[in-house]
Amino acid sequence: MYRVELNDAQRQELRRRTHAPGVMPRTRDRLEMVRLSDAGWHVPQIAAHLGISEKRVRHWLQAFLAGGFEALPDRPHPGQRSALTPAMEETIRQELRKGERTWTAPQLAEWVADQLGVRLTPDRLARRLKRAGISYQRTGRNLKHKQKPEQVALKKAEMEAQEKRGIAARST
């Protein structure tokens, strides 16, 4: 039988972790399992209440008893490392900083394959660059950044003068 008994300090820590911003829902459920077990609930009751199997409840209560609160959050999922290394990301970042052209994901994937020898689909490359904080897309479709403030002010004044003349001509 798995039974968790918390002291006052652990209950406060449980409350703090449960209400902390950014807690993943699955981690919050695991914290709830611990809280309910401390409140005297049995594994079948906790499983029915949370809508999960008794085996999962036992697993997480056992993990808590063995490792404490640190055993409850999700661990990073191991997977295959990307062929795109941080050095390659920096090379891409430098190429994009040149600003000589605009890029689409397929064009950038082709450039990476030609220059760096790494073949990635445009979607995967786009996700990887987004995760690295690298933006390759045009942020806006206006030319305000190329306008000269003096000329803009002069043209606005000309337009206002023409509007006044147009209003004056219509009223007579």
C-alpha cells in the first residue's frame, strides 16, 4: 500500500508548487495525487477521481516517496540530435544579417544543404530556426523604414494645401 504523509513544510511546498505559474497540467495532476494521498485517499479512489489507472497513481506516489517533489515534473524527452549544430545556426544567422535578399523556408533549406551539407525539410528547418530565435521572414510589407522624414513632412504639407484649395474651390 502506497501512502504519503506530509509534514507542514512539505504541505506548504506542495501548495506553492501547485499554484506556481507555468506548471504543466500533468505535473499538477501528480501533485494532486500526492495531496489526496496525504489527505487519506486510497489509490483506487485517487485513480477514479483523476480518471487514470491505479498503476499510474502507484507509479507517481512511489516516485514521490523515493525522490520527493523533484521526481514529479516531466523529464525532457530524449531524441535524436539535430544535424544542425549551434555553429551552423550562427552561420545561418550571419547570412541572414547580411540582408542582401529575402528568404523563404524552401530557399533557406536549399542554401543550408548547399553551403552546410545538411539536408532538412523546409518545415523542420523553420521550426528549428524559430526555436533558436532566428527570423528569416520579412516582418512587414511597408516601406516606412526607407522613407526620409523631411520628404514625408513636405509631401504631407503639399497634400494639406491641395485639400484646402479643393475645399475652398467647392464652397464658392
